[in-house]
Amino acid sequence: MISVILALIIFIIGIYGVLISKDIIKSLISFNIMQAALIMVYMDFSSLNKNQVPIYAEEMKKMADPLPQAMMLTSIVISASITALVLMMSIKVFHYFGTLEWKKIIEREEL
Amino acid sequence: MIYLIFIPIITAIFIYLIKNEKAIKYSIIINFIEILMILYLLKNVIENGSIKMIVGNYSEIVGISMELDLIGSILLLTTAFLWIIATLYSFEKHGKDYKFYFFLHFLRGTFYGLILSNDLFNMFIFIEIISLISAVLIIYKRDAYSLRAGVYYLLFNSIGMIFYLLGIVIIYINTGTMNIEGLMSVNLNGTMKMGIALVIASAGVKSAFFPVYNWLPKAHTAAPSTISALLSGILVKTGFIILIKIARYIDYNIYFEFLTIVGVTTAILGFVFAMSQKDVKSILAFHTVSQSGIILIGLAGVKTLQLGGFLHLINHALFKSLLFLTVGLIISKYNIRRVDKIRGVFKKLPVISVFVIIGMLSITGFPFTSGFVSKMIIKNYYHDNNLMAFIMQILNLGTMISFMKMSQIFFGTTHNKEIKESFKENISIIILGVITLVMGIFEMYTLSNYFDIGVYVGLKDFVVYGLYLIISYGFYTNFLKKEAKIFYKIRHTHLNFRNANVLLLTFVVLTIIFI
């Protein structure tokens, strides 16, 4: 239970970050924080009541659900690739605009 | 069925490895093979009902389940067809760039995957791959404007999809499976409703519903014309596909009213914004928002209403990509994008302008065109409800007014002598335009013969259309030509990323409260 509360706190921090952050990198970091909180939620309920990891054990009483763990591996990969792509694009954005702040980027309308 | 996902992806990898111009040209054969496969599947589906399979022969609870029903196979067919058109169209412009075709083929494979998969988490994976690849394609021009739009698109959509993940974990705790059919077995209590609300909210982000539409016009105007056509034709429909898939297993009454209201606001605001734009492409982009609203009004319901929404989804895919492709050609010839600077298209480019007019007639609902049929089904459903009938008429009028503004590009004269059209470039547009034109009559025939839904055209429809034309011309000359102050203000309102996220969070909270 305590880890769910912890995940909730981290998730709220992430949302807060997304709402207040002024530039691309900070938004990206907040996005990653939200993702981390979600991974915690998934991990937590898959091993409620101190269930064991289903790898190898002498005596297995209660098995943790392996499905969410497999899912989270995939979603970690996805969020890593999104992070990589956004970082790459933000380098280019900095190259063009000289800044990474959302406000200044949006204001410079060339069309 | 599963080969359909892997064939385009393997083709894409081959193109990337071979790096040959001829290989790119011949890769279109693969598209035709896919169309044949889809037609075979469609025949099977019509004869024997939906096809189900589970990858790797696991049990239904843990395995990745796939399902193809009639709706899915029609979507597959539209996707495959539009991709052929887009590939043909882009040969002239990007014919030598193997990287462009690598992403184009890959994207098609993942989109087939999304349509086929019947598993909530698997859908998440495909949606994320789609946003990643389309972000790469949006920034294809690598200028400042497109990079900004790409970053905005990718980050905003990823944050939207986090709510999807949160939603499906709630559903998973309640049902114990990621299979969508698991939704059927549980009763909808508070937490379960919250999960579904989160899933619907993230579908709203992907399909640009009202408060969270902001990424769409940016991305569409920045992308190359081929990609904007595919974006607004196919990829914007991602959210609707989620909605169609979950609507089969849950009671639609829980979201019907909320989504109808969201749909109406999206549709009205879409054309108000479209009226005030000056960039040709952003007029079309805001129209995508407006039409998504109409599709949503349809898909919020069931049976006839849902059928109308689904038909409008398919029709919108056809005519909006036709408009984007033709306008893309005009822009590349004139090298300007301002709607008040392009003049004399009809004299210089007669074939292209005929097809632009076909697209405009369809989107404004001229009798016998496809847009008319699908809008008519939605209208007929609401014939007792005065308010909704009135709103549908307003939507029609608004669409017409903003296209009246765009149709000014046909008139006048231009002094640029280099503008000429060639058959080679036009061939893809001609195929798509003819199909769009025939589609309306085909739909009327199929509906009356197989679904017992009659859509009839009377003299009244022509008269109403004519009257609307006159009203919208009056509106155009009085307000839009001189540019009333309010339109200037609307055009210059920009939402930065923070404000967009505030709206996103508001939308999510509203969805949770009202569902």
C-alpha cells in the first residue's frame, strides 16, 4: 500500500512538472517522472502481499504476476526511444531558435 | 492475418538495406499484394464472421489476441488503398530518398497492427510506435517550423498516452486480463468507470477532441503533403479505433452524452478556427478537427448512429487526403501558402482544380457525394431532436463558409508562366478523386440493399445546398474578405505547451467526472 501512495506522489510531481515547466528538456524530464510512477504502480500490484518472483525458488507459495513486468519492460523501451527522439529534436530546435523555451519558440512565427 | 503486420515492416527493412531507387519503385507491388490479401480476408469475414487468433497459442487471458471483423477489414482496405495513393504521389518528390520509404512502409505495418490487435496493451505499443514514426516523418523537412511541431506533437501525445497506461492498469486490476473481451465480464463500478474514462481521454488526445486538439494543426501544416494526407486521413483515426474497439463490450450509455457534447464543441470550434486561418494547409488542418467532431457525434452512439460515424470516418479519410494531396501540388507549384495570394488556379491547373472541387463538394455534403451520405445518416437519427438537427445544419453552413474562402484560389489571374501540370504527377490524384466521387453512390446502393437504411436525395437537398452557397458567399464578402477583428484575434491565439497541458489535465478530469 505504501508504495502505491509513493507512486501517486511521484505521479503528482510529474504532472506538476508538466504543468509548470518552461522548456522542452524540463517537460521531457517530467514526462519521464510520470512514466516512472506508472512503472511503480504496475510493479506494485503485480507483487501484492509479498509474492515471490517466478524465476526459481525452492518452494513457491504465491507467485507474482509476471505479465505486468513483461509489459513494463516494453513500455520502458518505448519511453526510452521517445526520450532519445525528443532530445535529438531539441538539439535541432536549439540550433534554429537559440533557445529551448516553449514560449519563445512558439512566438517566433515565420509563416 | 499476422503476416499483414510483418510484410510491410520486412519490406521497409529491405528498402533501408538495399538503398536502391529501383527497389523503392518496385516496393509498390507489395502494397498491391497486401490489398489482395485484405480482399481475401474481407471475403472470409463476410462469409464466416469475424476471424480470431492468439499469437503463440497461449490461453486467451495472457496471450496477444487479434481479431478481424467487418469494421476492421474495411479500415484495413482504406488504409492500404490510401497508402498506395500516397506512395504513388510521393515518387515525384521523394523518389530517391530510401529513408522516407523506410518509415512510410514501417508506419503502414504498425497501423495494420493497431487495427488487428484486440489487446489493450498491444494497442498501446502500436500507438506509441505510430506516434514515434509519424514524428520522424513530420520533421522530414528539417526546418525550424517542422521541428517545433514535431517536438510538440511527440511530447504531447506521449503525455496523453500515459493516461492510457494508467487507465489500462485499473482495468487490468479489475478484470485480470488485458484482452478487450474482459471488459464484458465485469460490471461497471466506480473504479472500472475511471479506467474506461482514462482510456477514452487518451483516445481524445490522439483524435484531437476539443480541448486537446492543439497538436494537430501544427503537425499537419509542418509535415510534407503526403504525410499530412496520411495523418489526417488515417493516423488521426487512432483514437476512434480505440473507441470502436471498446464500444463493442461496454454499455455506451455511460459516455454517450459526454462524448456528444465534446463532439459538438469540437466540430463548431474547428470550423470557427478554420475560417480565420490564412494558410491553405492550416484551413484544411482545422477542418480535420471539425470533421473529427462530426465523426465523434456519430461514434458516441450505437447501431445506426455508429454506422453513420464510421462511414464518415472512411469518407473523411478519402476526401480529406484528396484535398491535402491536391493542395500540396498547388502549393509546390506556386511556392506560396497564403490563401489570399494564390490566384488563377483554374486557368493554370484545370485537372487539379477539378479534383479540388470534387473534394470540396464531398466535404460540404453535395447530394450524391460520400460526405452527404454519412452526414445524412447522422442527421436522420436526430430528426426528432430539434437542437441536434439545428447544430448539424450549422456545421454544414460553417464548413461551406470556410471552403468559400478557400475556393477564391480558383479565380483571378496569375502572371507566373512556369506553372504547368503533368499527367505523371496527377495520376494518383485522379485515381483517388474518381474513387471519392463514386463512393457516395456506392454507399447509397449498399446501405439500401444490405443494411435497410435508405438515404434518398430529393429536390429539397439541392435547394438547401444552393441556399447555403448563397448565404456563405454573403458571409464571406461581408466578414472574411475584409477580415473582421475577431478573426484576426482567433488566428493569433497560440497555446504554448504548458497551457495545452493544463487543458489536457482538465479534459482528463472532466472525462473522469462525467463518465
